[in-house]
Amino acid sequence: MGRKQTKSGKIRLTEVAKLAGVSPITASRFFRNPEALSLSKRERVDSAVKELGYVPNLAARALASHRTEVIGVVIPSLTNNVFADVLRGIYDSSEGSRYTIQLANTRYSILQEEKLLRLFRAQKPAGLIVTGINQTAESRAILESMNCPVTQIMEIGDSPVDMMVGFSHYDAASAAISHILEQGRRRIGFLGARMDPRVQRRFEGYRDAMKAASLFDPNLIVTTSVPTTVTLGGTLFADLLAQTPDIDAVFCVNDDLALGVLFECQRRQISIPRDLAIVGFNDLEFTAAAVPSITSVRTNRYEMGRHAVTMVIDAIEGRRPQTPVLDLGFQLVVRESSTRQSTVMAGSVGID
Amino acid sequence: MGRKQTKSGKIRLTEVAKLAGVSPITASRFFRNPEALSLSKRERVDSAVKELGYVPNLAARALASHRTEVIGVVIPSLTNNVFADVLRGIYDSSEGSRYTIQLANTRYSILQEEKLLRLFRAQKPAGLIVTGINQTAESRAILESMNCPVTQIMEIGDSPVDMMVGFSHYDAASAAISHILEQGRRRIGFLGARMDPRVQRRFEGYRDAMKAASLFDPNLIVTTSVPTTVTLGGTLFADLLAQTPDIDAVFCVNDDLALGVLFECQRRQISIPRDLAIVGFNDLEFTAAAVPSITSVRTNRYEMGRHAVTMVIDAIEGRRPQTPVLDLGFQLVVRESSTRQSTVMAGSVGID
DNA sequence: CAATCCGATGGTAGCGCTGTCAATAATTGT
DNA sequence: ACAATTATTGACAGCGCTACCATCGGATTG
């Protein structure tokens, strides 16, 4: 466990090999494929590495091997809590592996996404994790030309580029609407901000569920392309009320909006859930603490991040999963804002 | 703007140089120090690069130059909104520069921090951004041996390792307490979770302000090492009430706790601000939307991230700032939860 | 006008590692 | 016991780029 690197000249693999009494290439194999070494050499190299405090030069490795140990991650937002959880999963499960995470932020711009993917391609990452399934044709072409495992996260669909981990936003929204309908509500408003593809899918789940019940009405819908905030939830709700005063429930595409609605109702003395049911999406922590607590759809974001990394690493190392598409499902968490009793109803969990 | 790299053999700097009719080393200089080239050569290399769609091989560059273009960022949490904002600033201002951000998460563990710093040292980053000023002696030694610009963020203090951007958590907490005292409140509770060094400093600001007013009382304090959640805010507040029923104000070390307190008060029919004043910290977006809106201390997190990157890059490129410590200050944003009128009072903004 | 300097350019020699393939040692079957 | 096979190991030759120094023409100076 020496501290020799501080001493003088840098320790190269050659030095390690010399001390261990093997050739440099054998020492190199010690890192890449230790099983290939005989036990005795393996031990000798191991102790030489420790004694000299050897640290591999990643640049030299990448140059010589034409490979990197970087997993690129492309997400649309750094501020959104949803991605914070996914990222935590990603970083947690990359730790301990040899791979390094390289993060890139598209800010919900598909052009930016194309640019970032092009950039990644130039760096030849070992694997890639991208958000969503709505890449442009150009982005998709880049991904397919990339020649490394790719996992699409956050949602699932047909025709993965390679692998997928996520859940059906459509089904999740449908389940939420079914629940509201079961509570006897009929005029269910829809509040949406920043209508990205996944939010769009939630809208479709809402729309079809409402149509199936013959309750669909365009006047129940208020959306905007503005980014989500709690304040915006209040504003959109005010717009909805002005447009359609007889609503008896609101489905919000995320919990921030739902919290904004809750506050706006407090301001207007609208009693929840007596006068209005509120259902959010994502099941952020505060939904359970709110007064009244807010019904929401729990999504397994941390696990999504973990699985995405595991799948990519497995694929890099030749252990491709049996099924390329992993459905992590969702759970409708029923709380006070939409009923009187608090329960959890399981959603579709399992393999697609 | 060709797409030749797709065609066949990879484009190396040699190819670019050949096409431009210069030596490889001149082409290399085109990227590193374009001013050193004559205008004519510069133009020729430029168009050759574009025609061939040349993309530099970063590994080769790093190997040959003994430098990387990586800025390491060490933060304690990926989930905390506070760091999400800082990170956004960091990524935003690294974009467009030649530098790449490499993120590492300590999960509030100083041992993990040491480990990560050691890892970074092995990679010889061009610069480093670390959170806080309470590194262990070992971590500090690593930082000092790193031989690259280092910026400490989130708070400021004496004896920076190199540079600092932040603000005084002590002063910010003091300002919050002064405000509460000015409202005529005397029994001001303190709620703290995950007492990291910055939260500790806020506590000291609270403690000294209370002592200065001869109002300090240990029974007013409830803290825990558990991570912050909204729910926890309610729990801690319940504990505080049980311990000291006559409180007339609560200072929470962050807005999540404050929101939890607000909800708990709604549950208990405690009227805000009539019966109790609430003040949070960070000025997250929801504080303005809450009912009643929550007084909080605004900190310039996004700007902190931006400045940190700018300072590091400037230092890497030899443009060291005049003063190594940058105080971004704070603003106490007074809202309904602690008074009746809503105003903003500026905190100490300026250079330390 | 020679001496000096400076800006622009190029040649040489690696940076530290791994791919490829050959060489050698150990193991097995009959 | 001997060929055939398999596990280990090593030699060699670069990966694509830049540091270092050398070069060269022209501008500056007394």
C-alpha cells in the first residue's frame, strides 16, 4: 500500500511488470482478464501493483485499445426531480464498476440531443443511456451507427434501438383516470405542462379513458409548453376553473402541478376531496406529507437508473439480457386527495 | 461540412494536415493555439477540418500532452434540489468550452470524498470543483497536491484551498433570525436535518443571534442526522411542539422542512403566521406558491455553479481572478408565513 | 550592413498501453 | 509414451497526438 507515486518518476505498467518479474503484457492482462493468469503470477502482479501504488493511465489504455470505459447518459433536465432519482440510480450502480458516467443535458431540445449524440459518437463510449423513445430519425441513425449497447429509459415501446427500461405512461394515466372514475367523479380536468413525449402519452391515456367512459370534453383540458412549477399548477387550475367551472376532479401530469392545484384550492376555499379530487404523477415525497395527502402514480425511477446501467454493462461485457425490454411498471398510490381511505393498488409490473 | 468519417478509414490529424498542405504539428496548433498560425494556413486547416469532418482523438491528445480537459465536480447529493441548481449552472457554463464535466457523488460521506478525490488525482483533471470547506486533512492534502485549479463552492471561509464561490450560511441564518425577531417573535424554534457543515453553520447563526437577544434556549432546538424530507419537517415540528409548546416561530434549515411544518400546522389547525411564523432556507420555487407563502433565504445556486466553472477555466488558462474568494450573498425573501407584507431584503452581496 | 531577434513552421521522438500472433509449458487421450 | 490440444506467456509494433527543439525568413536596430 505504498505511496511511491509521490516519490519521483511516475509508475508505469512496465515498472509493475519488472517488479513482478513478468512481461508488461502479462501485467496488462492482470487488469483486463485476470483469470487468464496463473495464480502465482496473478498474486505477484497484484502485490507489485499495491507496492508501487500503480494507477493505470486511462488515456493510454483508450488510445491503444480503441475503447473507452465511458457510459454516456443523455437526459432532458437536471432540475426535474424525476431525473435526479434516475441519476442517483445510475451513479449508484456504476460505482464499483470500471465504467465512468458521462452526463449530457438536452434541455428538452431534440436538436441539442442530436448534437450531443454526435459528440458522444466521436468519443466512442462503451455504452449509452438515452431518455425516451422519440428520437429524431437522425438521432436514431446515430444511435444505430454507434456500435455499442444503448438503453432507452423512462418509457417502453415497440422497436427499441437496442434495450429499454421503463413503464407505460399511457397505462399509468389510464389507471389514474379509472381510479378517479371509480370514485364517482365525471368531470375530470387534465392539467399538463411542458408536453414532452412522455407527458403526451399520459395525455393519451387520459383521453382514451375518458372517451371510453363517454366523458371526454376538450374543455376539460388545459396545457402549456412552459416548464412545470408549483406556481404554474395554480395558474393552470385557475384557467381550467374559468373555462369549465363544473369540474369535480383534476389529473395533473406531475406532482408539482398537483401541489400547485392544492394550494390554489386552499386559496379559493375549495375543499379537497369533497369539492374536487386531485391526482398527481410521480409520487414525489411531498405528496404523502401534503394536507390532504395527494394521490399519485409511483414510478420506479431509482430502479430504472440502476437497471439501465446494469443492462448496458452486461451487454458491453457480452451478457445480453434475455428480453431487451424491461417494464418496471407503476403503482397507483391512493391518498386522501381523491378519496377517504388510503391504499396502494399495484399496476402492471413485469416483463413486457 | 462533409460526412467523410462515415465513409471508410478514420480521419486523423495527418489527413487534415495533408489536405491543408501543412505539417501535422501545424494542424495540431490550429486547435490549441490558432493565433500562432498565419491567417492563410489557419484558413486552410479550418476548411480541411470541415471538409473531412475531422474529430480529434481525445485519448491521444491526453496521452501526448499529459493533460486532460476534464473538470471534476464533487457534490454530496444528487437528489437535493439545491445541487440540481448548482449542477445546472455548472453544465450550462461548461458547455461551449472545451472542458468536460466529470461528476462524483459523496453521499455526504467524507470518506467517500477522500476516495473520490484520490480517484480524481489519478486522472489528472484540468480543474476541480468541490463542495464545502470542511474537507478532512487528508482530502485537503490531496487537493493541494493536485496541481490544478480548485474551487470550493456552496460557502466561503478563510483559507481556501485555491478559490471559493459561495456565501455565508452563518450570516444568512442570522439575517433570518433578525427578521423573525423584528416581527416581535421571541420563542423561535430551530429545526435541522442532516446536519452537514453548512447546516451546522446555519445553526451557529441562529444560536448566536438568539444569544445576542438573550433568547437562546436549548429546548427550542430539534435536530436529526436523518436526510431531509417534507414528512420529516412535520415530524420534527411535532417533536418541537411536544418539547416546547410555547414557540411562536420556527426557523427551518431548508424549505422542505418548512413545507412539512406548514402541513403539520394545517393538520393541527395552527394558524400561520398568526400563531406561528415559519422561515425556510434556499427559496425553492414552491415557497412562493404555498398557502401561506413561505419566507425563505434565497441563495444564488445557479450562479454559484456558473461562477465556479468560469473561475476554474479561467485559472486553467492562466487568467486567475483578482480575489480568490467570491461572495455571492443571499436575499431574505419575506413572505406571508412570517409577516403580513411580502418584500425582499438584500443580504450581503459582494466580495469577501 | 552585419548582428540580433522574433514569429511561423517543421522534424523527431515518444506518451503508456494493448492487439495480434507466435512461442512455450502444461494437460489429455489412447 | 507421443501426438494433439489447451492454458500461459511474451515480442513487436503501433494507437493519434503533442513536447521539444531546430529551422528559416524577414523585420529591427545601431
